[in-house]
Amino acid sequence: MLKSYFITGTDTDVGKTWITAGLARALRNIGIDVGVMKPFATGKPQKIGFKSKDVEILSDAAKVNDPENLVNPQFFQIPASPYTAMKNPNVHEKVDLNLILQCFKKLTEIHESIFVEGMGGIMTPILKNYFVTDLINDLNLELIIVTRTRIGTLNHTILTCKLAKQYGIRVKGIIINDIDPDGYDVKILKDDIEDITGISVLGFIPFFQTLDIDQMAKIFQNNFDLKILN
């Protein structure tokens, strides 16, 4: 049985939704029943279908029919952390951690494995003194970190790894998303990350002119050792 994982980014806009989706589709393609979850989503809601585009991408990729309020228990209608969003007078949603944990438990009863996608980085505040790090620990999940190649990413990646260790979070590995044409050479970045953090780079996703979930899934199936996720 495949383990469940929490997938975070070293920052926002590193491509963790598409990485999570591609990984879920790859595992679905090889016969593993993977469920997906995005506990908190933010932004302007879509007019049709799921409120969150990210949640729609994840659910479609994993080929699941789970209810939206199970996959995404809480949605905040402004693009900010839940902590910041709740201070906005136009936002009436309040963080309900028990709801998040209950929904995760239900999903684990439905699927063999769950991929939980976070928001931004691991220190994104959910409450004043409760961060994504705390959520990862409460869900009791190992962590997969998505990073990018632009200059500065080494700093962000090292900080993320050090904070994970400080919070007692086990990091399964790092995925490099090569979305920056003028960034680091992927092989050099891989060597530096592994040398400094001692954490394995699981592989990298090449730049796509057009995002295609099936192409991304093939990269995972052909270039990654998916067995190490067991």
C-alpha cells in the first residue's frame, strides 16, 4: 500500500498543484487508487464547477469523484493565507482544523493513498500560531518539497528543509520544477541541494510550453522511481 504524502512548495507559484496532479495521474495510470486533498484554497471562485481551479485540476488528474467539500473543506475568497483572509471583514469563513482532520480521515478510508497539497510554503500561517508545518504534523504525513530553478531557490530550499527538520517533519524528497529558462542548471542544482541538505532529489520536471497532465504523468512514470513512495 502506498503511503500518503503532503506536498509543499518552497514558495508560491512553484508549480506544486501541477506536480501533485501529475504524480497522482502517474500513480493512477499504474493502478494505484490515489485520492487528493487541498485542505485550504483561496482566491476568486470559479463560476462553474469547483470553486478552486487548483482543486479541479487535482480531482481531474486523480480521476476521483469525491465531493468538493471533502477534497477542499475550506475555501477563502481572497488570495491570501487563511490567517490573513480571516482578518478581512468580507470573509466570514473561519478555520476549522477539526473539519480538515475529519475530511482527511474520510479520504483515507476511500483511497489507498492521499496526496495533500498545501498553500505556498511550510510557514504559511493558518492561524496566528499555527502554520502549514503544524498541519503536516497533525496529519502525520511525510513531506515532498517542490522547488524551482531560478536564482535564489537554493536559499528557499535550504530554509524549507531546515524548518521541516526543526518541526520534526520527515522529508521524503525534493522535486525540481524546471520552469525558469534563465535559472540554475538542473544537474548543478540537484548536486548542491543534496550536498547541503542531505535530502534526495527525486527527479525533475522539464519546462512545458503548454501544461499537459498526461505528458507530466509520463515524465513521472518514465523518469522517476515511483516505487520509493511505497
